[in-house]
Amino acid sequence: MLSADPRERGTPVHAASFLRKREIVLESQLLAKKSDLRLILVHEIFHFVWLRLGNPKRREFRALLEQELKAGARGEMGESAGVHKLALRRNVTSDRARLEYVCESFCDSGAWLYAGIKTSSSWTLRTRWQRRRKRWFEEVFAAPRRC
Ligand SMILES: [Zn+2]
């Protein structure tokens, strides 16, 4: 499967979410790598969570990431967010690039917290920043939410 994003033409991806169609497509090779499958599936599910999260909470999460960027925090909690964060560091500073980074970081953070995986080489954000993100997710999702 290849990315449909024209700026990433030809970039291999393992999964894609089609929010309007309510579909997630996964590469069948992921069945051989259960931990990757779990991380990627939960990441994709969090794209649907992001859609339903609402602007106030999306802005809150963005502000959390802006604090990290301002403090020079390196690393991320998944490959997708890492790639988007690198693009920001390379002066790709369009609003769209920032929003994509925030969304991918949200989804990777959700996968990190809820996929039931203990370690991943793609989790490179320092522990102090990880704790802040975990606290934010725990607070936001402490109470059941309407879909
Ligand atoms: Zn994603």
C-alpha cells in the first residue's frame, strides 16, 4: 500500500483509515507481527477518536505538543508522529503540517497507551514528556464519552 498524500508519494504505509466510510485497511503482512499489528490498529482507531474529540480537546492536546516543541523535546511515541515532527524541524511550518503532526502524535500516543504493548523502538520521547501525555489522556478519557 502506498500513501495517498501527494507530498509522500510512494511512501509505504501499513494501514489507512477512511473516516467517512468508517473503514480501516491493514496490510496483511502485519498478521505476522502481532505487536506491530496492535500498535497500528489502535493508532488507526485513534484517528476516529480524534475526529470525535472536539475542538477544545484537540486544541488542548496541540497546546501540550507546542509546549514540548518550545522546550526542544525530541523524539515521539511512534513512527508516524516522528516523521511528521521531523518535517516540522525541517521548517515545514504550514498549518496543515502542524495539524497533521498533532493528529499523528495523538494517534501514536493513544496506541502507546492502549495497545497493550510494553516496548517499541519507535517510542523515543523522554519519560518526563511521556508522563505529561499519559496524564492528559487519563484525564480526558477518565469518564465515558458519547460517540
Ligand atoms: Zn495516522
